[in-house]
Amino acid sequence: MMNKIENEKIWIIQRCIDAWTNHYEDWPGYSERLMTRIEMVMALKECNGKWPEHEFRGHNMNSIVERHAAGEFPRPFKSVRNRV
């Protein structure tokens, strides 16, 4: 029997740009709706088959929110050019 977390729709697929700096981009068609873990694994296989030149990762959105709140990711850079 699957546990509750297996059935939660909390996953998205993103393309890895630079894993060292946690730089990912949402991948069209795979990040607009949340998926279960099983759906995410199937979507990863699909993405890897369609676009083998890219690296894809499944991300748990609950975990990402918690990591941002803890300050684990750098804050986006704000431009000072437009300041008066």
C-alpha cells in the first residue's frame, strides 16, 4: 500500500541549468501542474526520452518552499540601475 506522500500532488519537472548553483528552469508542459511522485517519475522518463541533450529533475514543491524560507537559496539580484 502506498503512503500518503506517494499520492500527494507536490512534484514538478524542471530542466537543470547548473545544479551547483541550484539554477533550474520550469519545463513547459511539466511544471504548470503538480504531479504525484509516480507521475513525476514517468514524466522524467518521458522528458529524458524526448530531449536527451538536457538534464531534468523532479522537484518537491513543499521542499523548495521550505528551503527558500530557511535562506538556503540566494535571493534574486535586484538591479540598482533604475533607482532614483
